[in-house]
Amino acid sequence: MPLALGWTLAVLAMALFCSLGMWQWGRAQQKEAMLAATAKVMAERRPQPLSVAADASRARDYDWSAGEGEFLPGPAVLLDNQVRERQSGVRAYRVFQPAGGGMPLLVELGWLPIPGDRRLPDIALPAGTQRLAGLLAPPPSGGIAGPGISPQPSGDLLAIGLQADALAEALRLPALAPRVLKLDPALPLGYPRDLDILPNTLPPERHIGYAVQWFGLAAAMLAMALVLTWHSRRKARQGH
């Protein structure tokens, strides 16, 4: 292979490896910032009204929120592919209408296992006025696959992501708040749950580990190119 072509391929490979490393490093920083913001909110626990869930300007923020209202009749939303203690299951959500009106929001009631036959659980509708508290957070994303909403024979909706606009249409609601309420695990309502904001995703340290691997590959490619160049030039000198 001509030396110039070899270096061109090496530089392209190094650029690719470095870009992937930078992407992983950026994801680590984003998640560290999310965890820091959540830790601050959890430490202070200054309750905001549930109506702040509808504030589109705070759609990527975290707030501790509390208030009264009622769960609306209608389908439950089941978020698929959720792992807890190495067991596959779903996270159950229902639509909650805050007292005094305003935009309804999804409330995470907790996690439920799914048996081998993929039979989905029935999600009970809590009746009457409820006093809720929990962490307002951006909803889990379905990534490039989108929300992937599938109506079930029971009438409930199985989804791989929670996009407010798509879910509002599927639930036949005028609108749905862009954030969801992760219900306080201390409340005697729903199913096993926690306030983890990164469930089923890589933690920051894993992203850093992958970034180091990509940067290492870029360094190895540079070292290989330098060694091959040195050998090529040495051969050329010995040939004269």
C-alpha cells in the first residue's frame, strides 16, 4: 500500500475513533450534570405545584413536586424493556389530572415483572382524590425508534418511549405535560419503584470507559502508522 494512502486511511480511522470518544465523553458529562441536578433537588425537596410539569421551558429540568388531583379513567401506559434486579418487566404509568385544572401528566406508579408468555399485568386505577409527591423528570425516550406505541387487547398502551405528543394522541387527550412524575417510593400507592433517573441506561462511568477505549484505539492507530512508516523508510534506505 502506498505510504500516502496508508496515512490517509489511518487519519480517517483516528478521526472516527476520536469523534466516538468525544461523543461518549460528552454523554458522560451530560449524565453527571443530570445526577448532580437531581441530587440537589432531592436534598432540598422544596415542593413545586404539579402545574409546573406543563412548563415547556423546563422540559429537561428536575423538580420535586406535590399536589392533589385524580387519576383519569382510560388506558394505562406500560413502558416496555425495563429491567429491575435482572428481571425484565414494564414501568406502569397512569394519567393524573391536578386539582384546579391544568394540563394532565403521566405518573409513574412503579415496576412490574413480565412472565415468559409476555402477558401484561392489569394496572388498577386508584380511585378518588389523591395527594401525590415525587420527582418531575423528563420522560424516558425511545431513541431513534420513536415512541413505539402499541394498543393492547386490554385497552392499555405498550410503549418503548414516552413522547408527550404521541401519547396524548393515543390517549385521546388534548395535551399531556412534557414531564412525568416519578412517584415518591414512600407513598403507599402503586408498585415497587425508585427515583433513579437513569434506569436501563449506561451510567457516566461506563461512558467514560468507552471513551477511553476509543481514544486508546486512536492512539494505537497512530502508533501503528508511525511504526509502518519507519519500517517503510528503513527498507527504502536499505534498498539504495
